Amino acid sequence: MSSVKLGPIGQNAIHVSDIERSVEFYGAKLGMAKIFAAPNLAFFDNAGTRLMLSTGEEEPSGERSVTYYTVD
């Protein structure tokens, strides 16, 4: 069995209830640089680690977050 070697964290994804308020918080309050936004999505750069914010009717806020690691 080969071993998997995780690299650094590439992206954190957070489900939020209010995308506009969250964009304001992470961008203006915390100073993260916004990469781009789309309906119900926003992406920020935090020193090389991407933050993805998403919202949707089908899931309550805060009940899902995902960490993506880089791998070879």
C-alpha cells in the first residue's frame, strides 16, 4: 500500500447563511483579497490558501465545511 503525502491546505470551504454579509466580513473586516464572486459563491486568497464561501437554500449555515489539501 502506498502512502499518501498531504501537502499544505489549498482551500477551505465554508457554508454561510448570508453571502453578502460574509463577503463584507472576510474582505473588509479581515482584509482578505477577493479573487472572484459568482451567485451564491465568493473566493478569497489568504496568503496562498483559498477560502470559498457558499450559500444555498438546501443546507443550514455552519453544518458543512470542507478542507482541501494539495497532493502530488
